[in-house]
Amino acid sequence: MNLDFFKLPYSNNSLEPTISSETISFHYEKHHKAYYDNLVRLLGESSIEEESLEDIILKAHKDESLRLLYNNASQVFNHDFFWESLSPEKIEPSDYLVSLIEDNFSSWDKFLDELKSKALNHFASGWVWLVLDSNGGLKIITTSNADSPIILGFKPLLTIDVWEHSYYIDYRNARALYLDSVIGSLINWNFVESNIKRHI
């Protein structure tokens, strides 16, 4: 499989002060890169190296002997998606997106409250996601560790990483402050909207 390491669409210091360049250095260049390097190595030892990343995740998830491959492939996917979910420039959601969110969550503020609440209350390591279900509805879910919505049949639209390595350097154990800062200033709503339009 021709899988290149994801290239950040912005510089390491572009998300400051919300996410520091030091955090990016550890999170992207060490944690994310380690998952990618492990994935490349494990793919070389498997029979599914020519599949797409999503296919690898779906197939490896069904085979316990490929659990390590699944974990690394899914973490690569999740991190790729996380970095794309962020923007160094504050982006306001379009009227189209706000209307769609309001149709599914009653109001924009209730949507943001639920996004933060589910991320804050997710126990231990994982991810909070906005997803599209098979009926075209929007939902907020969390997944633990390396798990991704694609194994549950959902289409991911947005994610926020709530593993401690995503915020501990900048916020220590204050996950709530990290979430307030990211949700309030860094979400790439254009990316979210493009994902919705791609799937519906």
C-alpha cells in the first residue's frame, strides 16, 4: 500500500496558544509518527498491505491475530482525521451547517454542550466524534483507545482527541479547559461540512 505519513496542513506553532508547538512536536512527530511506523512494519508482515487504510482497519478488526495491526492502522486514521478537524484560523460554521446541526440537536449551543460533555465524561483514553449514521442523522459518540466510528458503520465528520498526550503538556489534567479552547477556536467547520456533503 502506498501510504505516506500525513503532512500537517499548518506549521507546528500555528495552533498556539490553544495547542503549543511543544505538544505538536510530541503528539504529531512522536506519537502519530510511531503509529505510522508500526503500521508500515506490520503491513510488511501481513497479506493485506495493498488494501486502503479503511479496508485494513475493517478487516484487521475482525481478526484477533491482527489486533496490533488494527490498533496502529486505526490510530493513524484517527490522528489524520484529528489534524484535519483543526484550523489555525477561526472558522465560523456556514448557515447550511448550523441549520443541519439545529435539525439534529435542537440548537447549535446544545450541540456544542453535548460535544464537550461527551468528551469530558469519556473515561480514560479515546476520541469524541460527530458522525453520520446510516439514516443520514448526526450523532455524537465516543470511542475508546484506538477504536474508530468506521468499525461501527458510521461516517466520521469531526473528531477531538482526548488521549492525555493531546493536552497534558499544555493543560495538565484540565481536560475541560482543553476542550473549551479547541471547540471555541480551532474547529475546522469547513472540513466538517465537506465531509457531510461527501456522504449525503
